[in-house]
Amino acid sequence: MAIPRRDINNLSPCLTFNFQAFLDGTDSLHSSRKITTGFSITIIVLLRIAIAGSILGILNYGLEGAILVFGGFMLLIAILTIPPAAVTANINRDIATFQAELSSVTNLKCLVDTDAQQVFTDFVETAAVATRVVPLWKWYTMGCWISVVVAGIPAVYFNEIQKLSSNVPHDVH
């Protein structure tokens, strides 16, 4: 079955557009969506486990147990935020390399068929959303690492207090 040829306007940017870069960009956007979705779900699940574990830590071991459990999960979540932040940043760079060219093709309405032209318009809009997701991952990653440090300070403090209190001799009457 033959694929019908699309009519293209006879303008220079339309005739020199690199369709392979467009196809590669669509693959990158699809990968970005899958990665963002998968890691978001994983992080939400781990955060819920951390909260439940902290509640159990308070009930069984007091505040120190809660801080250790929550801090451990926050460290795991912070580690898990690095891959999606890096991958979405790389994908964003890939899309940015030809986004100006793609925008000119979209603005010039290079494809005569409006349905085919809509594909370019939708892609440009989706790429714009992807470029807004990248800074969100970066800020979220920084926030997670800051929270690990903030949770780690009380954990170290409680650990030192516990060591000091175990070394102090107690008078028995």
C-alpha cells in the first residue's frame, strides 16, 4: 500500500526541512513522557511509604525513628530524581536543536493539507510543554536534596545525643 505524497508549499524552509530530525524529536518527546510518568509514580509511591514509615517510626521508636525512616526515603527519592532531570534536559536539548526550524515550518504552513499541518502545530505545542517540565524536574531535584540535608541534620543530632547519653554514668540508689 503506497503512502500518498503530501503537497508542500514551494518555500525554501519548507523544501529543506529535515523530516528525520522531526521523527527523532517525536521519539524524544515520547520517551520524555514515559520517563516523567514512571518516575513521578515511583516518587509518589515512595513518598507515601515514607510518610507511613515515619508514622510507624514515631509509634515504635519515637521522633528519632521517624526522622531516620523519612530521611532514608527522602535520600532514595532524591537519588531517583536525578535520572529524569538529566534525561528530560537532554531531550530538551535535542528538541531545541531543530525547534526554530520546526517553528518556521509551522508558521509558514508548509503542508497544504490542514490535517498534516496540524501534526506540526501539535508537536510545537507539546515541545513547549516539555521545555517547561525540564526546570520543574531540576527544581524538584534540588528541593529533594535540600530536604535530605535538612532531615539529616536532626538525625545526626539525635544520634550524637543518644551516644552522649549512653556514655554518661547513671547513679543507682
